[in-house]
Amino acid sequence: MDKPLAILLIEDDPQECQEIIRQIESADNVRLVGVTNNIVKALEYVTDVQPDAVILDLELHNGYGNGLSFLERLREMKPALPVYVLVTTNNISSVTHEGARKMGADFIMLKSQEDYSAKTVIEFLSSLKSIIQSNRKTLGKNAPEESPRQKQQRITKRIITELDRIGIPPNAVGRKYLIDGIEFIIKGQNEKILMAISERYEKTEASVQRAMQNVIERAWKTSHIDDLEKYYTARINSDKGVPTIMEFIYHYAEKIKHEY
């Protein structure tokens, strides 16, 4: 199966973000794995999600850090798989551009150039998709193999990222049950999920089920509808208005299994 190019977007302009997201969603050969205006969070995405490419704005005036700092820290981090970095910027300084290239930027697009648009950015990356992925595959053969524990930790952090996106509160009891349920399915356990969770925490199945459903319903009541529609893409029964427990955990298990 031909895998879409996994893209991480580091940008602080809301309109620019929305335009790039729309272009990614309308294309078949790319997918968005994260959006942030914070370089610390961006580096976490690189570790946890392992994107093929990054669209990086150099000047994050409304975020945390800047693009040059991200490039420097990415180079120091030495990710196991290479990440293609496409810089987009309003900065026209040749000195800054040279510094970005020395720090690891693969290409620089000026937002002020006449033909610049979100569409040209995504079309550019799409045209390089096979080369980027082939390069990662070749260099990945020499990368140290990830231990089962490291992989499990990465998958757990990936699940947590998804739950954060739709507003599942970190301190809610049902949240840890949802995480376990998703992990059980990723590992291949497709039956008696509630029983397995209840045995792990020495709770009744009824209390586990109630906590999980409560936290899902709370997210659908309190989170912004745009976030829910953007990040939870499975169909929902219109009569209920919220996903059931099994619909919810199967959706995320399948989504994350496809990535890994």
C-alpha cells in the first residue's frame, strides 16, 4: 500500500495553518500528523510520530521559539529517520537563509514570492514524496532498532496526543481506561476489552464502562466543534451524537496502527 507523506506543520499564523490544512486534506498522497507553534512540542512530534517532512515557519512571533532553534535542536537530537524540512518565511535575509541551510533546512520558500500559496507548498512536497520516503527507507536500515518498550512508549504518547486534541481531560479516570483499550486493540486483542481493563484496575466492568462513556460525552459537550470535526473523523450515530466506547477506541486503534 502506498503510504501518504506524513507532514508536521510548525506555523503560528492561524490563517496560514488553515489554508495548508485544507490543501493537505484535499490531497490523497499526504497526511497531517500534527500542527503546533511551539518548537518544544514540535520536537516531541518528531520523536513520537516520526513525520516524513516538516513545514517550518522561521519566525514564530505568536508561538514559542523560532525556526532556527528548531533546526538546531533537531540536528542535536539526531532522529533515527531523516526529516525533510521545508522552510516557509517572510524573512528575506540571505544571512538567515544561509544559517537555516547550514542547520539542516532542505528548501526555503519565501511567502512574499508571487507564486507562493498553501497549494504550491503541498504540491512541492507531493512532488518529492517518493524521493523523501525512499531516502528514509534507505537510511532507516542503518538506524538502531527500536526496543519493544520504546515503541510502546511512543504509541502511548501518540494516543495521549490524540486525546488531548479533542479535549479528553488528563485527570479524568476514564481517560486511562480509554488509553488501555486503544492499546489492547493495537496489540491484537479484540474481545473482552472492558473485562481486561476492569481486571487490570480491579474495578467492576460497569464502573469502567461508565467512566469511559462519561469522559467521551464530556469531551463532546465541552470541546470546540471544529476540533472534534477535525480530529475525530469517524462517523457518529446521529441519534446519539457521540461515539460509543467501542467506536471510539477502535477508531483510534486503527488510525494509529496504520501509522506504525
